[in-house]
Amino acid sequence: EAGMGAVGKHFPGHGWAEADSHVAIPRDEREFAEIWEKDIAPYRSSLKLCGVMPAHVIYPQVDPSPAGFSRFWIQDVLRGKLDFAGIVFSDDLTMEGATVVGDIVARADAAFSAGCDMVLVCNRPDLADDLLARWKPGLGAASLGRIAALRSQPTPAKEPARLAAARAGVATLIAADS
């Protein structure tokens, strides 16, 4: 209601992997057909997503790379089969599930090469600094177009009632405290 787009995560699905990608390297041993039928079903529905975040899960029966570093998952399935035209955000590149690709620059390169439009470095300021110092990506026209479209999302003409009520409540609290 406030004009913010929804981002679906963790594509193609994280539910069958037991390990937590924050601290381990999760694997999902299922075949593509089962993942397509069960996990990807919400992405085939009429969800209106502005963005998608792939999982740091390896699906070895499909691709040896985690989904967030896989051209198959991002280009062939998400963009190709599902015709997704929005932004693809990497998951946090500081997570253990991303370490299979290499150092922070190798992770950003791999995510970007697979089709991510934006890469996230969330919990390690030192690695964010390292990436900013050493990584020199060349954004393609398609990525630039998707980013520009995201930035120009229309804002609603009228503030949603719950947001207006929250603002009024904050104003009342401030006034009462004065």
C-alpha cells in the first residue's frame, strides 16, 4: 500500500535443505522436476514481485553451484522459464553458503555473472570495504534498466490508513511528551 515492492526469497526454495546457509553450505539432493513442482510453484503464480533473492543452496542434481551463483537457476529458470523481469538481489555474500565460490570479490563476480543485478554484503563492513576497493563490475544495459525501473516505482496518491494512524500516534506521543 505504501508503494514498496515485494522481494521473493530464497529462489528456487530453501525448505528442503536442512543446513542454515548463514553457518553451513546447504544441499538439496532433489531432481529439478520435484523442485519445479513444489518449491517454484509460488513463483509461477500471479505474485507481483519487484525482486527475487536466490538461495545459497546447492542443488547438485541440477547444478554444482549454489543457486545465487548459477546461470541455470537465474537466467534459464527465473528469467527464461518464469519470464521474471525484475531485480535479482544476491543473498548476503558474507554467509557461509557463499564461501564455496571464493573470496568476496570472487563471490560478487560469480553472483553478477550468474545474473544478479545487485550484490549484498550485509554483516562484514571490512568485506564491504574490500569489495568496494577491488571490484570493478560493468553493469549491462538490462541491469541498469531494471534498477532504474525499481527506483521510479510510483508512490501512492494517498497514505494508507494504518500508516496515517501510526504517524498520528507518534505525533500524539511527541505532543504529550512536550
